[in-house]
Amino acid sequence: MEFIFSEQDWKDKDGKVVVTHIEVMESNGYAHCRVSLYPNENAQVLSNVYVEDRCRRTGICTEMLNAIQCVLKRPYTIVYVDEWAPEYVRNMYRKRGYVIQQN
């Protein structure tokens, strides 16, 4: 499976990078996520994780999370999970050692 990475530095008015967003998308558009890196933080934030309904429970999310390991540069990864999300979603993140925050 192939994933496309797009890295964007967001800067303040003085040109200083305030956040780097790395957008990741499966090459057919079936899944995507965002990794946000903030300067001076010891964690990155994983957000906007989405897998198209018909592709869920096929391993595509696992493959995407494996693919982003190369951009996870901080000791901790924070992921926000909606309270209504299925338990298997939380378990997937727990197995990876991510810090889960509830939306």
C-alpha cells in the first residue's frame, strides 16, 4: 500500500515555525490522517484519522499508522478519540503506546 505525505510549516508573522503539519493519505484516498509537530513540545498530535467505511477493519489504518512511524519524532503521540468511538479504536491506539485524550 502506498501513502502520500505532504509536510507544511505554518509560521507566525515573524516567519518562525509554530507548527508543522504532516498530512498523510492512502494513494487511492481511502484513508488519511494528520500529524502535528509543535516546537518545544515532547509530543506530536495525531488527528483527523479517517478510513472510508467500506475499508474499515481491513488493516488499512494499521498500515497507515505503520507508515507514519517515520515522522513520529517525539517520545509521545497524543490522539484525540470521540467518546462514542468503538473500543477497538482505543485498543489499537493503546497497543501503539499513544496517549489517548477523549473529545
